[in-house]
Amino acid sequence: MPRYNPAVIEPKWQQYWEQNKTFRCPDLPDPKGRGKLYVLDMFPYPSGAGLHVGHPEGYTATDIYCRYWRMQGKSVLHPMGYDAFGLPAEEYAIRTNTPPRQSTEANIANFTRQLKMLGFSYDWDRCLATTDVEYFRWTQWICLVLFDTWYDHAQGKGRAIAELPIPAEIVAQGEIAVEKYRDQHRLAYQDDALVNWCPALGTVLANEEVIDGRSERGDHPVQRIPLRQWMLRITAYADRLLADLDSLDWSPGIKKLQADWIGRSLGAEVDFAIMPQGDWGNWLATRSRSGFPAGPDSQTLRVYTTRPDTLYGATYMVVAPEHPCVQRITTPELRSSVEAYVQSASFKSDRDRTEGDKKKTGVFTGAYAINPVTELPIPIWIADYVLASYGTGAIMAVPAHDTRDYEFAKTYGLEIIQVVEPKDATAEELRAIREGEICFADEGIAIHSGDFSGLATQEAKQRMTQWLSQRGVGRQAVNYKLRDWLFSRQRFWGEPFPILHELDADGKPNGRKRAVPVESLPVDLPHLEDFKPHGRPEPPLAKADDSWLYVELDGKSYRRETNTMPQWAGSCWYYLRFISPGSSTAMVDREQEAAWMPVDLYIGGAEHAVLHLLYSRFWHKVLYDRGYVTHKEPFQRLVNQGMILSYAYKDKRGALISGDSIHEDEQGCATHKETGEVLERIVAKMSKSLKNVIDPEGVVKEYGADALRLYEMFMGPLEATKPWSMQGVNGVRNFLDRVWRLMVDTRTEENQLLDGVQDVAPTAEQEKVIHATIAAVTRDVEQLSFNTAIARMMEFVNYFTKEEVRPVQAMETLTLLLAPFAPHLCEELWAVLGHSSTLAYEPWPVFDPQKLKAAAVEIPLQINGKLRAKMTVSADCSPEELEQAARSHDRLAELLEGKQIVKAVVVPGRMVNFVVK
RNA sequence: GUCGCUGUGGCGAAAUGGCAGACGCAUUGGACUUAAAAUCCAAGGACCCUUAACAGGUCGUGUGGGUUCGACUCCCACCAGCGACACCA
């Protein structure tokens, strides 16, 4: 008996779709249609390993959604492309000594072949790669927009640099000063920053690419060194990136992840007067008691705190080792120990700083500051638990109410003064806090705080901030964890910066920069014989021929910027290019952008919850401010697919066993091939070392693309993490066979309609099944609840398998409902059912609520919430009738005999519950 | 350490205040077959009592409390697993 053969059917329909351009998307949505839908997948990095099973998970989900909405009459934009710049390609190129473009193109070809094998309904004419010269021409163009934009905090938006007001005193200093002033305000600017330098990769990395002091890619150690780098002023947009999250249809979890990354906090800045060295007594006697000098100058140390209410408890201060005041305030006696500490801190990687128990270390500077409320001198310390890059790089330490300060104070024997008391605590807890045995970091009631005593923390914060600003020694302040984005890399395989550095007559850069003229874009990568990093921060592009490196323009000489952009750059805006991939006059066609944006559904892995999505939103907002796009946010709805895991086995000692050494018997019991030990099955990430990686191409070859698609959707909810099971794949493949046999006569080699499939009207019961299935599948697909939609279709097939006569109408309905999930099989069935063209645009079946109504329903009868009996009544039975029927039900009446009914709960059409005593 | 997610049969899961375990995998039985595979049909949470059988009862959604006529679902506390962040003052 011939089974349905995907190896023949699937390529046949893939060819059909390609030749007929079935899924070509029009430039603009069809005005006569039911609106537009832009559905986007996170485009893959085309690695040499090819697709893994995680790719088809999200891609199948979006494909089903798109195919469904096409049948519902929407114009659907559903593109695919490749994020192809980046380190792995370059590492591979270095290893094999081939140009990165060559391996990248081979990998893209392989990915495209594999994706097409899965039957996704992309408009392949829109396919792009970030490495296409015509693509990165516009990446460079956006880079120039960033270079040409400054953030106007008064208006709350980015504006052209030409509109930046220049203060008169700067104008007076001449043209160079004006240019410098502009450079200081650009969204893309160069700065001497402490950067994460990774010698092994030969490049600097963004904070986000450094995990525990090691590179995210390759796990190499990272050092902090000062280096002149390109930065993007994402911090200017922190407020808007946070506020606009509200308008997005994203999961609360992802929103929170982004919000936490932006890390907005409201607090106060406080200026502490530094006591001059030497004649302290005299200074104390002569200074004014009415206040301290305002602003950070040589006399004051400015801190940021979120707990100004604890100011009375500030018993010492700490500045970061990199803080500029360190040199100035350190007393001569302590200079050597301070310098030694600063030295050692700078050599420490972030890893070293956070490693181990994180024992707090620090040294005393010898200097003192005055606590503005107690007016008592407090010592100033240096410690690396205070970060130079957050707030002001200095803190007031309140050991009684901050766990880090507490730990530090305990280590160095510093004073601990309690100034907040918990609202409700046991006497023992109160005593422990009072005596400094534990640290109380929560909110409570202020004590020992002068006029502020008795105030609740929130109130005390406000009043203290007010008090400070009245005296000019403090003010309300907002801080963000978000830092500016380090945007340059010292690697070959990335977009060159479209920036030129002006050279003086002697060939030395004079510090003036200019943008490459737009008409000269793109700046292509030069040909380099040797593009290896050499462990020094000088980028590989500096080794290019002079003909690339040096440019004459308007009678001046320039040297090209030799840094390249990070891999994130290309993925920041690819969703825009998909809208008009061929446009040679703009990054995106205005009319088309307005018509298609925003992205209605964006599906991808949660690993991009912070970086890619934040960077993209930032660029989009800049483009919005500058009038190049029409929406504030790019991605209206975001869904994160769950990770697909695999089974792994471990022995009694907990050691993981490689797939090679495992023998599995028919009962599914796994033993070690050599030792015979019975192994425990666990769920783990797929990994090469465990040899439990599932190759999607192999699954397609064995079971077919439709089976792979259907299985990945049937495994569980899209967003859940779930383990792969080959038996499960076999199960859905069986289902597809059952669908095939439901309609096709398998006794002959020809695909002929089964005799039982007849053009007759369905019975009332069959109609109920048909319409219930349409209703459930429609709702489930719209909610991306694909696993339950498939279950409903399985029930449908189980039902009709038992029916001898299978109305054509029922079979056509099933074919259309299943088509988004298993498109190849359904196209073939559609043809067998007598249709001559694709079902991709057939109207989606409509359900009739009338036909869903059952004449009779079974009602559970409960006593005290426990199920006691069931009865069948007519569906339109009134509550009174229902209760009466329940009371007179034989079994129930027997159980109710002699009991007093306190209450009867009657839910029409659902249940009856008697509460008895 | 902080935050988040998850916890339901042998396994993947469904049900989000109203009959727990839909659907699928694996299992078992039956039909078909010389036989096997494939296919079709059927059974199945645990325990108890009774029985030839039908039926009946108790317990059951990580643990302990609570709200409710009624809780897998809502609230509180805890435990376990996974993930993210990790000195952000």
C-alpha cells in the first residue's frame, strides 16, 4: 500500500511556488484586500553548520500565521535574509585562509537551500544579506544620519547637527572650536573610553558582549584599557526607550528585561564639601554654617544616591579608583598605598573584580568630607565596588542600610549608624539592627535624623531632596544603568565607517572629521591579503593600500576611518530594507514604508531580548526623529519562541554520557554500551559533545518537511522550552498519513480520490464536527496556539476515519485548515480534490455558530462540589428547569434524601451544585 | 544574591474559576494476516470494595495554608528545576 511520499510531493510544490511566484508580495498592500500584515522572523546568522531545529520552530510559526492571513485576504509581507557580517565567518576565514565573503556566500547558499526545503512562504525576491554592498551602503548611510544628529533634550528629539545652537563663547573661539562642540553633541561620536579589549579576538567589545569578564564569543579574557572609540549616544534615548515599551504588545517578561537593562532610577545628587588638607580646624571654624559651595569643584565631591533619606547615616564615602579626584585628595602619607590600589584595580579584569566571594577591598585616602546634615567629617575611601561608569563614580556610604556598604564597613571597622527602623519587626530584629548585627536595606521610618525623624522612607526622601536643593548642595536626579554603545570594532569583516579624517600638509590627522559624501557611498571593504588581527588595537583596515586609505576631496587630503561596525549594525534596520529591497535612491521607499510598517508580528529567540531589540529601537527612533520613518516603534508585537532541547543521559555519578556510548532498548531504557550501567534520562541543550544534536535536514529526508513543521508546532506551546523526541515526529507523520488515506485511494499508484469521498451534504453531526473544528483552529491560529489547533484537526480526522461516506465539503475544509501547517501535503490533496491551482489564496473556511449548537448537553451534578451524577438535558434548558430536573434525578435524589439543601448553584448549560448540611 | 519562567499519568502535553488528563507518543488487548509489518478497533491516574458484568467509593495537578458553593486555575508562604542579571549606590 503506497504511503504518501513527501520526497516526491514536497519538491514538486516547492518548484510550483517558485515558478509561479506564489508568494510574491506587492510593493504596496492591495487596497481592495483586508489590510496589510508584516510578519518578520529574526534572520539567521548563516553559520557553516547549517540550520538547527530552533530555526524552523519560529519560522514555521510565522509561516502558518502568514499562510492563514493570506487566505483571510490580507496582503502579507514575509521576508527572509541573512545577518552575515561578524566574527565566526572571519575566524573561519582566518583558519582556512580564504576571504570571508567566499565562505559567507557558500553558507548563505546552503541556508537558502535548507530553508526552501521546508516550504516557507517567503517572498524570496526580497532576500538580502547584511554583507551585500547595496545593503551596507545604507547601513553606512544611517551611520551618517547618526553622525549628523544631536539630541535636543528640550524638545526631546534628535535633530540635524546644523540646528545645534552654538554658544557665543564657542563661536568666538573660531571654526575649530565650533566643530569640536558639534562633535561633542553628535549621536555618533569618538571618545577615549575605558573599553573591553579582548586580545585573543583582537577587538574591543560592547559591555553587552562581555560576560563575567570574558568574551561572549569564544570565552576569551577581556581587559579594560583606554582607547579612542566610536560611541553611539543611546543614553540620550533612554527615557523614550523605556516609556514607549508601554505601547508595545510584548510579553511583560521581555519588557521588564529591557526596562531593567535601561535601569532608570530616581534619586538625588548630593555635594559633599571636602575638607582642605592641613589646617582643618581653621577651616571648620571659618566656613559658613549656612551652606556649602554648589556644584562639583575642587572643594566638593558629588555623589548619587537613591536613598537621600539615609543621609544622617552616611558615615564614610567611597570613590571609584578611576575617579578624577583621587590624585587631588589623597594625603601624602597615604599616597603610595592609594596608588598601589589604583594600579592593581586597573589591571584587574572585570572577571577578577567579581570573582570569588567578592570580598570588598579598598584603601583610605586620608581625606575627609563633611556630611551636610550632621556637619561631621567622614573619611573618603577608594574601593572598586564603586563603579566609575555609574552615577558620579562616588557614593555616600550608609552601612546601616546598604548591604555593600555594610560589608565594607564591617571589613574595615567603619562606623555604622542606624537611621531607618522597620515598620513591623520583632524585638529581636530591632535589637540586631540597632546593634549593627544585620543590615536593614528596606524602607521604614526615619530615626536619628533630626527634623526628618518619624517620616516614612518615601516622604523622607522627598523632604531631604527638597532640603538639599534649597541649600544648593543637592538636587533630584535620574540615573540609568544603560551606557552609551561602543560601536567600533577592530575587525575586517564588518561595515567600514563612512568617515574621513582630515590630514594636515605633513600628513598627520588634525582631528577634523567629515562624512563621506552620500553620493560616494558605499565604502566597500578593501582587498586585503592579510586581514588577521595582530593583538594590537590598530584595525586590519589600516593595512589597506594607500589607494583605499587616502582620499582627496575638495582640495584636502583625508585618511579613512579604519574601524568597522559591530555585527549588530546590519540587524538594526533590516526590517526596513525588506520593504523596498531594490530601492537605489533611499534606504526605504517612503510610501512603501508608511504602508507596511510597523512589523505586526516579530518572532525570534529570547537571547535577543535586550541587545538587538534595544539597538533596533534606538536606531528606529533616530530615523523617526529625522523624518525617515513614520512610526515610533518598529516591532508592534513580539513573541519569543522557546528553546528546543534534547535528551541526554547521565550515570549514577551524574556524569553526562555522549550519545555514542548509549544503548537504548525497545522499552526506552538506556544503558552504557561498555559498562552496562543503567542511565538516567535528562533534558539538556543540544551540544556537539553530547552528540544529541538533531539535524533538521536529516528529519526532512526521513519524515518530510511537513512532518518536521507539524511536529515542531505540536510539541507544545510556542513559547515553552521543550525536548525533542523522534517518536513524536513519527507520530505526526502517522497523522499526515491518516489525512492522506482519508481522501486518497491508496490501492493504486495513481493519486485518486477515495470512493467514500462523495459530493453529498454532510449530516447534522458531521456539520457539527466540521464547524467546531473551523472555529477552534481559526481561534488557535490567531492566538499562535498551534499545538491545540493540530489536536483539533486530529480529532476531526479520527472522527471522519470512522465515517464510510466522507462529504467532499468536509474534506476540502480539512485540507484548507491544515494547509498552513502542512502546505505540501495539502496542495497535493487540493489537486486530488479536483482543483487546478494553488490553495494559497483560497478563502479560509467560515464557521456557522448555528451549526455548533448541540440539541442536548450533558450536565454534571455535584453535591458540595463533588461530582455525583450526570444528566442529559436540552441545550436551551432554563436555570429553573435545570435545577428541577437535577432535584428529581434518580441518583441525586437518593443522595439528597434527608439532607437539607442550603443552596443550589445552577450554571445553565454547565453544571448544578447543591450545597447540603 | 536579585529578578523571571516552570512544576499535571511512564513521556510531550490539554483544561486559566465549573466533569482534571483533550490530542499525541510509548504500552496492553482485539480484528485483519499463513506470519510479521502496516492498518483499523478498543483499554488505560492511583487505590479500595463488590462483582459474572454494569456500577460504586476514597485519594489525586511540587508542599503547606487561605479565598470560594466549587481551585490545576485566584491569594499567601515554602520547596525543586531552568533561565537572565549580577557590586548600578
